[in-house]
Amino acid sequence: MSCNDSDDISLSLSSESGIAQEMDYSSWTRRQPSGQRTGVFDLYRCLGYDLPNASLPEQIIFNSQSTKDQPNTLAEYMCSVQQGIDYCEISDPLQIEKLFPSPSNRAWKEQLRRIVIFSVKPTDGNDKSVAMLIMGLNTRRPFDAEYRVFVELIQRHMMTGIAGVLLFTEEIRRAQALASLNRRKNTELKNLLAARTQELRKSEATFTRMAEVCPAGLFDAVGGKITFVNDAWYTLSGHPRELSVDSWADTVHSEDRAKAISTWNEAMKGNLVSAEIRFGQHWAMIVAKGSFDEQGVVNVNGYITDISGRKKYEELLQTRIHEAAELKRQQENCKVNSYIA
């Protein structure tokens, strides 16, 4: 778990269970030794401590009997949470200092006063804990109903995410077995492919919407043919919408056309290029990068930005420099003439 709010979450330790191996959460857990079951938790992520840290146990192993012999330990608290209670609170400063030496609020550098521990279970009906989350709470805010809702939201978010991982893993297994299944399984594959295709279309639509509000003129080309430009590209280039975008060079100022075409050809070779050119009387910076796909077809992606304001400033600066130099020359001539006289 990660969080950027140093006020509400001063300390966060997440531990994963060996049971994760049984669920095959291979995408987000490390492999556990064979034979480990519920009650074996490895430190997975930490917020508030730098890892590795000698003050924190890398692994906690417990069961109902062992925790009776180890009262007021982290193993006992985790065992009680795993056995059914919603969460466990530790509010004794001495106990907190014993379990987590020198933890402090990252915002105010104060000694933590309350720590909560709760288990994380997938929302698929499985009652086995796959992780434990230990959180140090805000030292300047009461652990009231609103704060409890915040903590519960984090718990539910993690539980939902784990269930999503489980479902995704199951879908992968089905996809790998489709080649040997009957017509019903083939239908399932088609449905899965349709769902993925729909997601891709939604992703493409999102990109298109983002491109349309981008102030830079974006363009993509495949094999030398421009396949996409956004509205800003038409605005900055002044290229008529009714004409093919592949005739873009005709819109470039005649004095810059050769440079623009040369820049394009370099990008077609797979190079990163940039150039300042004029579209009519409008100055623009063009940046492009070419790349080759597996079939050797070149793809060019790039953008153009308006630099007319910068160019006008540069021209004004040059004028001022020239005027200053001319004034200095005239003053020196005046001094020479005065000396001669």
C-alpha cells in the first residue's frame, strides 16, 4: 500500500500471507516455502520506515497456541485479527514503542499514540487472510467515526483489489485452456475477446478526447502516411481541413520547406528531430521521433507548438541590441569629432 498523506497515515506496514501461494497471486507476492499456511506473514511494504530495518520483523509466524505464550506481541495482535474481529487497536504508548521502536508522525515528528491492525481478505467469499495492514494514525486527530470510515475504506479497497487479481488470474487460466475445450468454451473466449476489445476502444476514445484538448498539435504517421492529427495541429499549421494531411509541406513557408522535409526524412530514419519552421507567417517548433515495429514499418510520433511569441521577442531583442550598438557608435564618433575640432 502507498499513500502520500503524511498526516492521516503516519506509519503503514503491510504483510502478506503464505496463503497467497495457494491462490497463485504470483503477480504481487513472493513465493513462500512449501508447507507454509495461514499464520505465516512476511513484511511486504512499509511507509514510515526505511527497509531493511532491524527494528521490524521480516517474518511473523503464529498460531493460537504460540500466541498464548507470547502475550502483547505483534503476533498475538495479528492472530486475534485473523480469528475474526474487524480490527485491533494499540493505544498504549509504551506498547507502541516496544513493538515499533521510535515511530513518529511524519508531518509533526510526534510519538504515535494509536495503531490499528486489520486483516485483508478477498471479497470473493474466501475467509482466509492474505495480508495484514498495520497503520499508525494521525496524532492530532481523534479516531472518531469519520476516521474509522476512512480506515474501513482503505480496507475495502484492498480487499476489492485482491479479488480483482484473483478474477484476472482465473481468466488467464481459462484463456490458456480454450484450445482444448468444446464449443461452449470457445464461445467464452469470444466473449472475453469482445470485452477486451471494448476496453481497448474505450481506451482509444479516452486518448482521442485528451488529444483534442491538448494545446500542442499532435500527429502520428505509419509508413510515411499521417494517420492522426488533432484539432490543435490544424490550428497551428493552418492546413486546410478539406485537404489531405499528407500535403502538409505545402503549408510550410517556402523558405523553410526544404528544412521541414529534411527534418521529416530524418524522423523516418528512426531519429529524434526538432526544428523551428514557419507555417505561413506563423512560427512553430516541430519535434518528432521515428521508431520501427516488428515488421520494419516506421512509425513517426510528434507534435508542434506555437513559438511565434518567442520569435517576436527574439526579433525585438536583436533590434534593441542593434540600436544600442548604433547609439554607441554614434557617441564614439561624436567624441572623435569633438577631439579633432
